[in-house]
Amino acid sequence: MRHGLQGYRRGRSDLPGGNQQRPDVVKWIEAFEEVLVPDKGGLEEVVAAQTKLSDIDGKLGRLSYVGYDIHDLADHSTFEEVVYLLHHLRLPTQDELEGMEEQLIADREVSGFLSDLMTTLAAQTSPMSMLRTSVSAASAHDPDGWEHDDAANLRKAIRLIAMTPTLIATYHRLRTDQDPVPSNPKLPHAANFLNMLLGEEPDQEAAHALDVTLVLYADHTMNASTFTARVIASTLSDMHSAITGAIAALKGPLHGGANEEAFKMLEDIGDVDNAERWIHDALERKQKIMGFGHRVYKTEDPRATHLRRLSRELGERAGDTRWYEISSIVEKVVMEEKGLYPNVDFYAASVYHSLGIPTDLMTPIFALARVAGWTAHVREQYNDNRLIRPESEYIGPNDQPYLPIAERTDEAAS
Ligand code: COA
């Protein structure tokens, strides 16, 4: 974080109405209303909230959840344990973990209302639009209704985390003219999702690989979708509204949509021999390479370290390392040419492909994991809330005379 005023300049927020004619009042307001405006747009390096959930050190390439290093969590934890950690701010005991696992299994089922809606959504909407609409619609049948206390919000959070895999899998089965696969209560979260999606119980390696990606994606400080969720929560709007907004923000290619775009790029490159030239050409055209660069990390994204390894391992296991090899060349050229590191989305693309996940479901799977973090952030926001309402710096014209419409000319309009 920057200290002092470096990276900021002094600006002035909009003057409140009235009294602008009195010089003494204007002078006072000007002094009082002076604000600091960051040099760069996009709220870069602006701290928007305090959180106990996750932390990033962009220079050292560190990420932690509640103080636990992401490498330890990726190596030893499970998604269910991370859900507990994010929602209770401590690791569970064995009994507590089993309780969380049971609750996530019990809440997988969606209401008849959502199942009926899914037939239309599967026929007519893209996967992320389906997810956004379904989560919004789920509020109509949540057993806690409009209850807004913390216990109700925790229950809503667990239901949303539990049902997201069901929504994605059911949508995919219906749009491909296959029968939905019921949840298997014997399978944990990641394995059950693959089973419901592909109609085949995954082996342990595949289930574990997906589980690791869910752990890696579960939370990531004040990213665009989490910020969106917290802004919505700060108005004291409900949990489902906040998560619906978060999904909408995640949908864009500069955020969650990047993993899908990264895989489309790998497909477009198609062949290892083509990779170097393809990237050089793309960079020459000033094209952004999806899955590279990050607002906060200035070194390797620690999540990419695990995903690179998984991409290689899953490729070797399937006897097809083409996507991993193309990815390695892309990584090398982008580093040489632009000095940019891969972010979480780059190697996630080939990992998800190796697991049999269709390209357009890669962003929904990001949501499937991140809903753990979003819901925890929403509860954190409610528990110490102040409306998030930043300033804007007005840069338009001032003191414009209001002309009656008959007196306005084309020239004045241009
Ligand atoms: N490919 C090529 N150039 C890139 C790049 C990429 N993926 N990411 C950043 N750059 C370049 C920009 O063109 C810019 O160059 P310039 O100064 O010559 O104009 C410079 O690096 C700074 O980029 P900027 O877009 O200002 O950084 P940001 O902090 O606003 O953006 C991202 C961060 C993530 C939005 C950006 O890196 C990006 O668009 N990456 C691709 C999408 C992606 O992978 N998103 C997932 C993020 S987890």
C-alpha cells in the first residue's frame, strides 16, 4: 500500500447545493470538501474495507485465508474445510468439519420452482446468465425468507454454496438433452459435482484436482465481484441480491471470464509448433493475453503454481500434454515480451478441460468456489456495516445556461 500522498492528488468533491453564491461559505466548503483522488482509475490501491478473511502480498506473491497460507490449504485442506474457515474464522475440529460436510450435502437439493425454471434457462441462456438468474430466483424459496440476522445469513450462505454445483450440473445435463443426475450423498462437494455434471463418478485424482482448484478460488480479498457483493450488502440488501450482483461482476472477461477466454486461445493456437508465433502476432496487435497480468500480484500468483502442476499432471495422466505444453510456451513468450506472469485463470483453463469440463462452464465453476468467499464477505460486511458510498470527481462543464428547447441549435448540441 502506498503511504502519504504518493500516488494521489488533491481534488474537490461536488459542492453541496445552496449557499454557493456566498464566497465565505464556498471557501469553507472548498477547504472542508477537499478529497484525495488516486492518480490511476479503477480504485487501484484504495482500501475499500477491512477484512479478516483473506490477504494478499502482491510483491512476495503470498495469499492467505484467515492467516493460513494458500500453499498449506491447497496441499492439506478441502473445500468444505475452507468453507468452514471462511465462515467461522478458524479451522474446524473433526466434529465441526463433519457437521459442515453434512449440511452442504443436505442443502444440495434445489426447490421445484428452480428445477422448473431450469428447463427454460437451459434452453435460452448462457451459463453465467443462468447462474445469476437462478441465484436471484432462489431467494423466492429460501426457508429463511427475508430473515436478516447472522444465523439466518449463515444458513442462506451454506445453501447457496451447496446448491451452486446442482444448478450448473442440471443446466448442463438439460441443455445437452441428458437427464439430470441426482446428488450422491456419499460423495464430497467436488466429486459430487463431477458426478452430477458428467454422469460418471470421478476417480480420486480427478476429484482431488477439482477440490484443490476450489480451495484456490474460494476467496481473494477485494476483487471486483467481492467488492460488488460488499457494496450491495452495505445497503442492507439481502444475501441473494449481493451474490447475484457478484455473479454479474464475475461474468466479465477481465475477471472470471478470463479462464474461458484462455482456453479458447489455447484452442485457437491448436498446436505446440504454432504457439510462439501466435503469441508474438497477438502481442504485436496489442491484444491482451487472457490469463496474464494482475492488479495486485507483481510476481507469480501463488495459485498459478498449483494449477501449473495440476495441468501437467492431469495432461500426463490422460496421455495428452498438448494443452500444458502450449501453455508453457505461451507463458515463456508473454514473460519475455511483456514481463507478465500467469494469473489463476491461465492454467485453470487446461486443468478444467482435462477434467472434462466444457469451456463455457469454466467461469461458473469459478463462481462455484468463490461463492464461499462472497457469502463470508457479505456476512462480514453486515456485521460491521457502514454504507459504501465513495465520492466522484466532477470533470464536466460548469455554470451552463439552461436554454429553452426552441433555442437549442445543432452546433450547441455538438
Ligand atoms: N496481456 C497483454 N498486456 C497486458 C495484459 C495482458 N493480459 N495485462 C496487462 N497488460 C498490459 C496492459 O496493456 C498495460 O500496458 P500499457 O501500460 O502499455 O498500456 C499494462 O500491462 C498494465 O495493464 P492494466 O490493464 O492497466 O492493468 P490492470 O491492473 O488494470 O489490469 C487485469 C489487470 C487483470 C485486468 C489485466 O492484466 C488483464 O486484462 N488481464 C487479462 C484478463 C485476465 O486474465 N483477467 C483475470 C484476472 S485474475
